[in-house]
Amino acid sequence: ARWLPVLVLLIACVAAEEPYRVKFELDNLNGKAGQTGSFVMEINPDWAPLGAGRMKEMLDADFFKGIRFFRVINGFMAQFGIHGDPKEAGVWREKRLQDDPVKESNKRGYVSFATSGRNSRTTQMFINFGSNTNLDGMGFSPFAKVVSGMDVVDQIYKIGEKPKQPLIQSQGNEYLNKEFPELTYITSTRIMAADEEL
């Protein structure tokens, strides 16, 4: 009986490492206010444990509400993950992660954290529009994939690389709303029940 708490803890730890799904609700699809849709991302801790752990941390903090897709290149990828509040963005920017080994490939629909070099991942991530397997050898380690709604992801407004990241970091959504009101953004995220239909 004295081993029971340890057994329960072990089971809980194993359960926490199971893949889980998150539903993202979006607005401003194709740059049009009121054009909404959703997609489902499946996070797989086995692929990139540290990246998946950071994703869970961000979800628990309700990080994604109001977040803009600020770097979106047609045929390449849609990047997001800078907090809309500059103070919050500054806190998260210091929370750098060690690199995960690359186990999966940056294929269409797969999701990886952005980096600026070794052990530099924070909160910025991207969804691959195309097969970007050239990124695999550069250390971009997928931790998730879009399992439903990739047609919605394809409608994320293709702003290119116009928004300036230093200004997003220092001014947040105030800068983006003023200069780039057409950006697609996240209205909510929700962890789905294991038996919930896509």
C-alpha cells in the first residue's frame, strides 16, 4: 500500500506525456474581419519533450488569446507566438529552452519553434505550409502537427515579412493593429477531451 502514491504519480507522469489536441479559433482569415475558422493541433511530447512542455506552459497561461500571425510566407510557413502585451513578451523572451533533437520532419502541417541559434527557443513557433525538410538539419524540431483544419491554416493572411519584430516586442498588438490590421489572429485556444471528435 505504501507504494501506491508512487504508482499513481508514475501513471500521472506517463499520462501527461500522451499526445493531446488543442483547438485554435481564428479571426481575420484572408485579412477579412469576421471571417473565422478553426484548426486542431496535436501536440506530441515524444517528438520534442521540451518544446511540447513549453506549449503546455503557454496554454496554461492562456498565452495565445489575441496573438497575431505576424510572419506568413506563402508556400513556406505561418509564424506566431509573440505576446500582444510587451511586458509579457519581455518575460517570456527570457525563458529560453534547450534544443530538442530533431525526430520528425518539417513537413506540411507540422509545427516547430522558431530559433535564433542554439538553445534559443522561447515562444515563437510556425506551421509549415509546404514540405520544408531543409529545416530539419538546421535544428528545427517539430513538436506538433495540424490534424484538422489545414484548409483554415491556408487562409491565414500572407503578410510576408513586413511587420518588424523589434517593434512587435516593444509595442505589441498596439503596433500590429495600427500598422497591419489585416493580420489573422487567435481568438481562443482549448485543450480538447481525448474522445472529442475533430
